[in-house]
Amino acid sequence: MQVDVIVLGAGAAGLFAAIEAGRRGRRVLVVDHARAAGEKIRISGGGRCNFTNMDIRPECFLSQNPRFALSALKRFTQWDFIARVDAADIAWHEKTLGQLFCDGSAKQIVAMLLDDLAAVGGQLWLETELGAVTRAEQGFRVDTSRGPVQAASVIVATGGKSIPKMGATGIGYRIAEGFGLPLVETRPALVPLTLADQVLEPLKALAGTAVDGRASAGRTGFDEAILFTHRGLSGPAILQISSYWREGDSIRLDLARGQDAAAGLRRLRQENGRVALRTALARHVPDRLARYLEEASGLQGNLADQNNAALDRLAALVHGFTLTPVGSEGYRTAEVTLGGVDTNALDARTMQAKDVPGLFFIGEVVDVTGWLGGYNFQWAWSSGWAAGQVA
């Protein structure tokens, strides 16, 4: 079979790149081993797809070259994708921190993309295994379980290693290595963190407890919910900081963000010193957490029994609770993969490999990883759009 462009991967980036190439009159084929297209879109955002964010900035993306994503993000913006969603009559709403979700179902985004692909005459092969990708006399040869395909351009949009139950593999990295492109070491990102058994044991009673807090690693911090689990820590703030955390590093938790626990405890002591310390703490954090912090501080009794220094130490624990994770839940639950194809090997305007004309890498397979909250989908749309303009 002969086409102009073969896209490897029928996820967000791959479908969008195929649509853009098809709009230029290119004969496009999208190939994926999954049973359905856009499976990661379908499960995202609790089934409503957090399809972009109102506040797209370069600093919201991690990469060894933090400015690499800027060109694509500027040329196809969140507003451009919102216009596509509006044109498809998909109702949406903004939640916290600029996150945009479908009012209905994430399936609406998948349907929009498949309709657009069909409108430009693009073909879609599902449940099709990929084999070798090699140079051919006129472009490339891609071996598939349906037979070989000849194409002038190949767009690799195979994603990363996250959520293997959805069919994630490392095939995109192997293709890159086969053509001599360097890789940045990959690791799970936007993932819950785990604690050592001896650390976890006294925290087990907190499993299921959530606070509106701040999680920090080094100079980076995120203000969102923190959740204690049976294995360690989760919640949006933890998922965010997991992209910055490294083995051996500690993370610092403010368990009562926006409050002044020291001032609150002193004020209550002045008003009613007979209040139990645990009861006073429960005005700032959930009761189970107040119980744990009281025990961890070594303090006991009523507020009247505590001097200012003791209350300050307790408040410091509330606002600076420090833990050292031993690892993460891994790719099994990670939302994205950090690292990937080295951006130094790619043209930032086109996503084309600098030394392999006609070969493109887009989306999660590239060393560009966004924050939680629609940033990774916007990178998929923007990088897919960029490749689709020239492939």
C-alpha cells in the first residue's frame, strides 16, 4: 500500500496530525494496535476529558530544553483548539486552575477527531500490529500485520509507557533509536508516590484523609489537594510534584495551606486554654490528621499547657510536614511519561527529525511533559498540528 503520510498511533496527537495533513490534500493512514482510537482521551478527566487549559505557558512543561515546546504552542494555541471544540458543538466548562472539561463525555472529543479524519479522507487501521520502520527508495517502509506500507512521511505518535493496560509500549523510543535519535531517560510522571513500610505504618490510620495543601520539592511547589493512601501519597498536588521529585529527595507538605496555625493556636489558647490540643488542631486539619500530628509532636494536654515555643513547633509540623518517598506507583498508574525523544534531535517548528527528513515525533513520545490539568493534551494538539503542516 502506498500513502503520503502514515501516522503511528491513534491517540490525541496522532489523530490531530493526520487531520492536519489530510487537510493539505495528503493521503493519510493512521495505524494503531488498539481496538479503538483515542482510548486515553476517553478515560481522561473522569470520562469528561480535560482537553486543554486556559493558562498555557512554557514553564508548565518539563523538558531538557524547556523552550522547545514554545513554537508549537504559540502557533496552535489553546484558543485554536477551543474553537475546534466550539465548531463541533461540544459544550464545555472551566473548573479550577483554568482546566477545561466537556460538559458531556470525553467520547465527544474522540468522535470529533474521527469525524474530522473521515472528512479529509484519512484511513484508520485499528488492531494492527506495527513491525519494522525502515528507509525505502521513496521515503519509508512500515511493516504491519496487514502488510507493508510505503509512505513519504512517518509521524510517530505512539505515546509513552504510562498506563500499560491501555496498550502503552515503548515502540516509539525503539523507532527513534533505530534511526539514531538520542533519548532522554524516561520515568513515570504525574504519579502517586510510595513510602517505606516503617514510615507508612504510623500513617496508615490517615489513609483516605485529604487536605487542601501544598506539596513542594526543592523550589517547586503546587497548591492543590493532598491525599494520604495505603501506599503513600496521592492527590493533584502530589501528582504534580512527582514530575520534579527524584529518588532520595524529600517532599515538604503544608497541610493547612493559607492558614496560620501558630497564630490560630495562640489565639484559641487566649480565648479558652482548656481546649484539648487535638481539638484545637482539628480547626486547621482533619481530625485523624490532628490526632497523628499531636502524637508526632510529642505534646499532650490542653492549649494552656503549651508555651509559645511548643505551639510554634507544632505549627511548623503542620506547615512543613516532611517525608521522603521511596518510589512511585510506576507506569501502571502514571498519567504520562517524563523524558523521551531528545528535542535536540528535532526541529521545534515541524517536529521533524533534523537528520532524517520525513520522520516526525509528536506528543508524549517526545521529551516534553506538561503539568496536570490539560497541558499534555494541548501539547498533543500543538505538536500534532505542527507536524501536520509539513508531513
